[in-house]
Amino acid sequence: MTVQADLKKAVASAEAAKGTYSMMAESTEDQSAKQMFKELSQDMDRHVDMLNSRLGYVTQNNTLNNQQI
């Protein structure tokens, strides 16, 4: 598996976790749990942003992608 594929998999996993946390925040009536799940979802936003940033860098600077055939 390439670094790009690994990063894409990590982005998908982080987005899935974010969705799960958001769903859990909406489905609970416990205010402390609701706040915790919202914070976890926000953390996953940052994770997704960082992973996408790295993916963009790797994609742009991957010498195999930039070779002229």
C-alpha cells in the first residue's frame, strides 16, 4: 500500500469516526456526554484537515506522479 492510499484510508476512517461522534452527540440526553461527543467530533475535524493537508502535499510532491511518460 502506498503512502497516498494509507492517507486516504486514514481520512475515510477519521470522517467515519466524526460521523459516529456527531450521531452519538445527537442521540444522548446526557449533557456531559453530548458535550464530550461534540468535542470529539471537533477533534476529528482537525484530524481530517491535517490528514488532507498531508495528502495534498504527498500528492503534489510524489515524484512518481510528476514523471512525464
